[in-house]
Amino acid sequence: MKYSVLIVAAGSGTRMNLGFNKVYAAMKNGKTILETTISVFKKDPDCNEIIVVTDREDFEKYIGKREHVTIVSGGSTRQESVSNGLAKVTNDYVFIHDGARPFVDQDSLDRLKGALQVNRAALLAVACKDTIKVTKDGYVSHTPDRSALIAAQTPQAFAKDLILYCMELAKKEGFTGTDDCSLVERFSNEKIAVVEGSYANIKITTKEDLC
């Protein structure tokens, strides 16, 4: 199954106080976070289109020009950035991935592709290790059953026509989802397959996460 990957990397890096987009921070492997993320998909023979939503000048400054990588400008929100990138997707299937998740592995990608053989939407996720509390007005309201909770990761994978349809309805309604799957949850009846991810597939948010 051939697919496109849409890598969202249009942030500003304010949480890490770098003064520049955190995806261009160097890891211990000598490459930037974004380079490392891109390399995972370059190695997958089923991924024949890489679209990166980021500032072109920044990309060329920190990484340089890359063949077979399409650069698309970001929007004012992550959802707008995804919408901009989707407009360039040419395959029937698209994986939407955070540029700051460089540790996704091939086994996870293979499981995700397998899920798309029989589903039109799927996401990587891991079981919650911690007890989760729901709060109200500064106090614990209740404790949900941890066995039913998962931590969503990326990539999140879709039939292109499905996510485009849901994105258009979200624009019309002015709805902003917490992730891409939340659009499918709200605007379609499609079931979203949960695919086993990896606890190593973290999103880099602090300097301590760099390795």
C-alpha cells in the first residue's frame, strides 16, 4: 500500500525557549529532530510522498534543499497547517505525523498500514500507565477506568477522501479538534482502529527529551 506522509512541523518552539522552531534543534545523532523524523519515512518503501508543513526558509537554513520532499507553508493553527498539507497529497492514503516525534519505528508503521487494509482511519496509541484524575474547580471529580484509556500518538492514518471531507466540515462549523482523529470522530461514522504504538514514540517537548 503506497501512502503519503504529512509531517507537521510549523511550530515556534516557545516551550523549549530556543528562539527557533524546536524541530530544527540538534539531536545527539548529529541530525535535527525533523531530519530524523523524515529519515524514518524515507526508509519505508511504501511511503512515496513526503510533505512537510514548515517555513521554507527555516527548512533550507537548518537542513538544506532535499529532493523528494515537498515544503508547504503552515497556518495559524495546527489544524490549518494540516489542511494546507492535505491539499498537496496525491495518494489515496495519508499518514499525518508530528515533526517532533522522531522515534516512531518501522514496526509501528507496518501495523498502521495493516490496519488501513480494512479500515479508513487508524491511529497509533499506547495504554495509559498512570492513573488519570478528572478535576472540577480544583478538586478531583472522579477517576476513570484506566483500562479503557489510551494515549494517542502519531502517525494517524486516513483514507485521503475521508480526512478531507471531515476537514471541510470542521472549517464550516469552526470546529478545532485536539488531534486529526477527533475530526473523523465528530464528522463521520467511520470507526477508528487503534493500533499498538511504542512508548519510545514520544513527542519532544523539552530539552531533556533530546537524545
